[in-house]
Amino acid sequence: MRFCPTAGPENTRRQQRGLSPRPIDERLLAAHRHGLPECAGVALGWIVYSP
């Protein structure tokens, strides 16, 4: 299993908390290599919490 090199800080925090690191989504990468239909997409988002 490979781990995402750009997720270093997140994976470091996860390991400090006793959690396993986040692996690379191999299926998503394979789908991109194979070619996704024009109607398909990937949505990325985040929530910012303010005190």
C-alpha cells in the first residue's frame, strides 16, 4: 500500500494520535488513467471551523 507523499503533515498528526496514515486512492488514479466520461468529476471540499 502506498501513502500520499503530499499528505505528510496530516499523516504525521494521524500517527501521533495512534491512527493509520491515509493511503493513496489507487482506484481513483486508475479511473483517471483509464479515462473518465465528460459528465464525471471529482469534488473536493473542506469545512473551516472558527472558535
